Amino acid sequence: MRKDRSIAKYEKDLKTYITPPVDMYETPDSYILFLDMPGVTKENLKIKVLDDTLVVQGKFDVPVSKDDEILFNELIYGEYKREFILSGDVDRNKINAKLDNGVLILTLGKKEEGKEIEIKIN
């Protein structure tokens, strides 16, 4: 059966990503995300905000020559990708990232107007 060229082109452009697991916590001042991305280095990591979406991408390659014969293969490698819709109380200028032993730690600071302020009575 002959494939339509437009469908073949679409299939060629499809990419499969590894979805890193995440833990998320909330503090009074921020949201903290821990993403498990083993093997990803700082140089192979991209974090960006597009409109209301936080996009995290990373790449992990096994440094193997094309001439090497694979005897056993259990590592998960390739490209990681995860997207998060940002709530309205996240300050896009207060997003910090730290990569520590394969765990990406993102701190998303909250906007000041979203914080509760206690008013003292005189």
C-alpha cells in the first residue's frame, strides 16, 4: 500500500520523549518541582516559558561508538520533555533552576499580590 507523502512527512517529524517523573511542593512563597532526569548535564538542558507554559527539555546520550557491540542495554536514554501550565500567581521573573546529581530542582516564585498579608490592628 502506498502512503500519502504528507502523512509520511508527518510521521517522520513525530518524536518520542521520555517524561521525567516529578514531585511538586508548595511553600508560602513558591512552588518547588523536583524532576528526575538522570544523565542530563547542564549543557544538554533547556528551560523556557512560552506564554503560560513552562517547558523543560534535556538530552541524555550513552557515549558509545557506532562500532561498539551492545551486549546488554537497560539504560533509558534519549530526550526528556515535560510541560507545565503556570498558574496566575507564578512570577515568571522569579524562576530558578538547579541541577543536582540528575535531579532538576525548579523554584517558581509567587507574585507578591498573591501572598496573604496580615494587617496588624493598633
